[in-house]
Amino acid sequence: MEKFSKIKALVASVEADAEKFYNAGNAAAGTRVRKGMQDLKNLAQEIRAEVTEKKNTK
């Protein structure tokens, strides 16, 4: 559950930059959004691996 909480916090932190990028056209904010989405992808993959491992050990 700890990693799931990290995902929620990461999405919340990227939200402001996403708004700046889409509404104000701020290119630097777009770069931060892309980095945040990559971090999100990696974290989600870790969670998927943990779920699969836990499921297969039962």
C-alpha cells in the first residue's frame, strides 16, 4: 500500500505542471509532466510485479 500512496502523491504533484503546460503553454512544465509520467510508469510496474509475486505465492 505504501507504493500506491506514492502514486497518488505523484499524480497530485504533477497536476499543477500539467495545468501549466496545457492551459498556459509552458514548455518547461511539459518536460516536468513527462518526467512525472515516467516515474509513475516505473512505480506502477513495481506494483504490478509485487502483486503478481504475492498472487503466485498463495
